[in-house]
Amino acid sequence: MSNRILAGIEKYKSILKEKNFPSEKIESLSKGLDMEFLEYCRFQELKSAVTGSRLSLDESMTIYGFLGNTPDHFNKQPVEVKAVLTQVFSELLKKH
């Protein structure tokens, strides 16, 4: 089974490279995707709740690795990681 999280990150990275966005725009986008503490906690809860049903164990562990132990860890991730994980979080929120 493929890991949709890693595939999404690679796709996003390719799009950013292809579009050749200025670094200032990427930095602004990245900052806008920073996560607050309560959002971080909710994402961790939702991720755990759907592991095995909507997310494979591998996908869940991938998310956990990128989220780390604090929002600060997530906020230091590359923009493609933050964008994909934010999209996953948004989809999980819609279904709960």
C-alpha cells in the first residue's frame, strides 16, 4: 500500500518547483500554515482516531513524525509538508 502523505508531499514539492514561486511567497505561505497548540492537539487526536480506518498505520506514523512533539516542530517543516498535513487535518475535521 502506498503512503498518500508522502506521495502528496512529493507532488506538492514538484508543483512548487515547476511554478518557480519566489522564496518570499513560499515563506509567507509557510508562515500562514503554522499551527497553534490547540490545533496541533486536535490534529493528533483525530489522526489517532482514524488510524486503521481512513489512515494506514504507515500514513499515521508519517504524520506523527512530521508533527513531532510540539507545534514548533511542525511549524519548522518545509511548506510542502505543512500544506499536505494541513489539508489532511482539514479533511479529518470535516468528517468529525
